Amino acid sequence: MRIPGGGGVTRQARGRTPRFRRLLVPAVVLLLVGCSGGATPDAPAQSTPPPAPRAPSTTAAPGGQATPAEPGSQTTTPAAAAAESPATPPETLSDLELAALQTMPVGDLPGWKQVFTEDFTQGDVPLGAFPGPAYQARWSAGYKDGTPDTAGQASGGKSGYYPSRVLSVTNGALDWFLHSENGVFMGAAPTPRIPNASTAPPRANSLLYGRVSVRFRADSLAGYKTAWLFWPDSGVWPRDGEIDFPEGDLGDRIYGAAHWANPDPSASDLFMSTSTFTSWHIATTEWSPGRVEFLLDGRSLGVSTTLVPATPMHFILQTEACLPTCPAPQTQGHVQLDWIAVWSRV
């Protein structure tokens, strides 16, 4: 999870224990540690990206440069599950349901007005050139090269955002080539340009309540992680809250986290899944007044209703490293975004 301006600060409870809710697996303990204790980077990994898998993308009717904020993110890391075994997953989706999930939804939904879609069909963009002419009206590459990520702010820059070394569009998908160079672990945090709901300050990537669906996958890359999130336009955290999904170490399971709009930085609801990043998934966040719900592949992971954020927020596809430990220096691979669809609340 992200705390612009908060650096790699470790979460510590202040007067209240964080609440965790259980759906598919038992509750977990909230923990954050810095980059120390991870692998010590030495020789740089190969910086030429290996080919990424093709991401077929289609569209269907639904069933039923913005200035990035200050960098750095506080990430909720589930350290260990309770001793009991995970709950049995819900029944398997039908072939028809699975087929419907793969397509990018186009159009309004009950209570939601669609304000943005992207399926990266305007052509490839080579590494180092994103967003390029094809996508620059609709995307920002986010933080500039060399901006420390969450852990990097505490480690003196051992990990950070390097969009020119990470981002490309390949085979109809936005691609993150996660790797290290000269001992620095590299990620990126691009942002879509969606209609403005914020006036203080104004920005082109802001909503007051919203619904976001993404189709994504990643290689198993322990030490790298996603924290794709709504972050308050005010930049005041934890007072104005935070919403993260999909989040998780790329070598582990996917989860969602709803941080309460509350002065206590440890107060949040965490919802675990049994799914890993290596298969294609559709993650949907629905943020509405008094309610945040996380859905993975059409199944609800859970709902948070406590101190739900109620001020404008902007969406960032934050992908970084070293939380809780750094990758091995030779670790490299891809995160892919096949499509994204965004709605505002009506």
C-alpha cells in the first residue's frame, strides 16, 4: 500500500489493532518491514527483456500527463496465515462465465458511468518510449526515473521507479519488465488519465467513488509486488484512507486492502484470496459511499464498511520491490495488463 511522502515507514499500531476479515482463507497479521534482510544486490541482471506472453484481448458489452503524487508507499504485507487450512474456494465458474470475464467490459452499469477503457490495441510501444504518441493522451508513465519506491526511500535508493527501463506495450498488453541494474531493483507506476473530480489540486486522474476492473497476470517474481491503488488526492494519509487491489508479492497470493480513513495507520481490512499471479485474473474494486468491495474473477473476496474513504482519490498501477524483502539480483520477468475499465459513481 502506498504512502506518498510517508516513505518506507513501518506500520505500527497506535491504540487499535487492525481488523482483518476472512473470506477464502484465515485472517493474517499486518506487517511491514524494510528492504534490509532481503537479498543483497550485486551484479546487475540482464536488462534486455525476454519475450512476454501474448495477451489476447477482446471487448464486449458489460453483463449486468496527470501529475503523479509524491512517491513512496506503505505496503501491507501478510506475513503468515493462521494455522488452520484455507477455506474451500467457491465453486468453479462455468465456461460461459469464464469467457465473459476475459473480455473488456464496454458501457455503463447500473449505478456506474463508464469514464475510461484501454485495451492497448493502438500498437506496440518499445521499452523506454511509453506512453508514446499512441497512448500519451490517455496515460502517464508516472514517477520519473530514479524516484525511490516505498522501500527505496528507506534503503537509500536500492529500489525505485524507472519507467524508461520497465514499461512497454507488447502484444496488446502494457508490460512491466521487472529487473535490476547496477544493484537497483526497478519498477514503475503508470497512471491512466481519467476525468477530473478533484479541485484542490485539480488533476486528470481523480474520482470521488469509482469502479475499476483490470485483467492482469505476472511471472512468479518473489520480492517484486503490485499495489494498484486509489490514493487520496489530498496526500493526507492515513486520515483520508487508501484502497489497494490487486496487491501482493508476485511470488505469493493476491489480496485486497481497505485502509480506513482514520488517524491510525494500522487500521485496515485485509481480504486474502487463494489465487497467485501467474494466471490471468480480473480484479475489480468497487468504491462507493460507505462501502468497498473486492472481486476476483467474478467472486467477492469481501466488503469493508468501516470508515470508508470519502474524498477524491486517484488510481495508480504501482509496481515495486523489496517489501518485505528484496528479490534475488538475477530475478527478472514481466507483469502484464491486458485491459482496464473505469467507472464513476452516478
